[in-house]
Amino acid sequence: METPRSEPPRLLLAWEALNPGVQIAIAFPVLFVVLLLLHLGPLNQPWSRAVLYGLFWAVPATGALVAASRNEARKRVASRDPREDGR
């Protein structure tokens, strides 16, 4: 017997429905600030180095976040598609 799947949160569905360019425009500044604070606080980097590291690491983190969002949305759509059941 298969357990019923619950619907994902509406915020997640809204995020996945956004254009990738909009996702990048939202995610990059947020990730930059988080990574900047990470480098300033726990990693104890000077301001200039923290800014550079924040910019540097925000680029691949944004790409990974957007790619993961697109892939998860694609998997969810494929799992609902009745043509994908092998018949």
C-alpha cells in the first residue's frame, strides 16, 4: 500500500514557478549577505576579505540553489505524469 503524498508548501510551489532569472535576483543578495556574515563572524575574516569571499561563494551557491529548484520541480511534475508509469 502506498502512502499518500502531501502537497508541498505553497511558498515552495511559488518559488519553483518563478522564472530562473527572478530566482537568481532574489537568491544572490540573500546568499551574499549570509555568506558575508558567516565570513565576518565565525570565520573571523577582515571586512574586505569577507566581502570578496561573500561575492565569490554566492555565485556558485546561487547556481546550485536555482539548479536544485528546477530539478526538484521537474521531478515532482514527472512523478505526477501518468505517462511516466511505464504503460
